[in-house]
Amino acid sequence: MLQKIFEGRNLTDMQRFIAIQKFEADKQLAFGVVYAPDELDTHGDFMTAVEIEKMAYDFMMTGKVNAIDTQHDLEENGSKVVESFIARKGDLDFPEGSWVMGVKVFDEELWGAIKKGELTGFSMYGHAKRSPVTIEVQDE
């Protein structure tokens, strides 16, 4: 989903702000990390690379490539997921194990908002089950 920069709003369910990290203006493509492993999200939760890969593959296998809305209005805006992958070790653009999405934006007004910096990221929306986990942190 395309969304303005997160401004301290309380997010519900599993909404997550993701900055658009790069785009190809001539093709109207926007790219960003949907979820990165072992990084706390806005709810203080995190996922492992294994969990992220499962979620990313499920998204694609269930055919949700049209499920792109604007500002969580839950109305498809015509954009399509054209790339979805798990970043591999050595990727120069994205952290290893991250789910990366490329979205083709067809609507000229929406693309204009991206180019102007009015829409600057993706925000994941969904439902998840929390599982308590104990982690050990070492000082470097």
C-alpha cells in the first residue's frame, strides 16, 4: 500500500511503514522493503528471515498482486506488484533476508504524488499471531 510518512499514528493490526527506497521514474516503478528480519516494527514486534519468506511467498501464491491501496482505504488503486523477492546475501540495495516489493503505478496522479514526495513509502496491512520469544542481546 502506498502511504505518506508515518507521523506517530497508532497503527492497528499489522500495518508497517516502509520507505520507498528506489524508483524507476521512466517505468513508474517503486521499490521498498516490506519487512526486514530481526528489526523491530512499530509495535515492537519482529520476524525472522524464515517467517518473512513464508509471508512473502504466501502473498504471491494467494494472488494478492492487485491488493495495493492508498492510505489503507482498502480500495485497490490499480497499481500492481510486479516484483517480489527475498534479498540475498550481497544485495547492494536491500538487507539480506528482507522481503522486497516492486510496484508498478499506473495512475498518473498517484505517480505524481510519489515523484513530489507526497507518498513516500509502503505500509503493510494484515493480521498476525504474536508468539512470545526470549532473545539474548550481547553488547558489542
